[in-house]
Amino acid sequence: MILYTHTHTSNSYEQLLNTITLGNSYEIIKQIPDNSIDLIVTDPPYTYDKTITGGWYKDKKVGKELLNLNIINGIKDDILEEFVRIMKNINIYVWCNKAQIMQYLEFFCKKYNCSFEIIIWKKTNPAPLCSNTYLPDKEYCLYFKKNGYCKPVSYEKAKTVYITTINKSDKGKFLHPTIKPIELIKTFIENSSKENEIIFDPFSGSGTTCVAAKELKRQFIRNRNRWKVS
């Protein structure tokens, strides 16, 4: 499958459709019109404790990788406001770690009165980082909607816990530290959008969301940050 990628300069909304744009997420999103996106599926930078007792730092390889990619400080609420602006109705899946759950719940539920679901990806082969904490054997995906579309296509795809191995081959191939299973992304897209609707991922890593959208006959807009390897 061929996916067209271009570097951000100043593009029209039509030029952003069905492409992966290299640039700053906080800038590119401003070119997207109000009420134009049907669904957001995204994997933003996580928030990590930078102290030695934070756990992740004890694995020097992982710690250096995260620091070099500048993906340890999470995201700001101002881009969440942009998400709300561009969506037709609030309809968003956002991956996060436990340090970010409160931020997203307060923003989408307290401020915008959204309903939500917590989806868990349980890893059967997590990294052995457990010297002073529990294993990092799960990741969270929070789903928020307000008059949004959510209609699971089957019993299996209505589950909220998914158990798989880490895809080490794709992780190494695409040099992405937190690559997600494409079948899980396809489940989110199928459950919460229809054919030809527009799926947006403002924090593209390996391109999983746009591949899933294309295979499911959706349109997509993807931004790949300059600081993030894919």
C-alpha cells in the first residue's frame, strides 16, 4: 500500500486529505476547518516521571529513546480544544498512560460533559521493568463521545479488554517505541465511523491509523511530527 507523504508548508484542507503531513501538530491542526472531522484516533506523547524512582528510567535504553524523541511531557489542553473545534461531534479515541487519565477525564467529561469508555490493551510479553513498580503490561485507550457515533460491529469488537503480544517485528521495522496493533485500530474505526468519513490522527508514528482507515474505505488526515520517528 502506498501512502503519500509531504512536508508541511501551507496546505489547503483538500491537500491534507489522504496524506501524511510532516510538521508540527499544533500548527497543522489550525488549517482544518471547524466541524469537519468525523473521528479522531490518536496516540499522543505520554507523560513520564523523569526521576530515577519513576521506573522507566531504570531501563537506560528505553529512557534514552523517550528523551531523544521528546515524548515524555504529554500534550497540552490547547490542542484538545482544537480537537473539539474540528470534530462534527466529539468522537475520539486517545491512547494514554495512567498519568494522563485524569487530564483527559477532566477535559472531556467535566468540561464538555462527554460519556466515556476505558479500553485496555493487555500485553502478554511486556518489558521486564518491575524493580520498584508493577509491570508495564497494559496501555489505556480512552474513548469519549458527545452525540458521537458508536455502534460496535460485532460482539467481539464490543469488548473493552484486548489481549495480544507486543508486535516486536513492526516495532523494530518502524522504529516506533509504542506501536499499536492495527487490528485494534481497525476495530475503533469500524465501531465509530462509516465508509468515506474522515479519520484524523494528529500524532502519527508508524502510520497505523491511516493504513487502517484506507483499508476500511475511510478518508484520513495524518500528521507526523518532525520529532517523532516512524
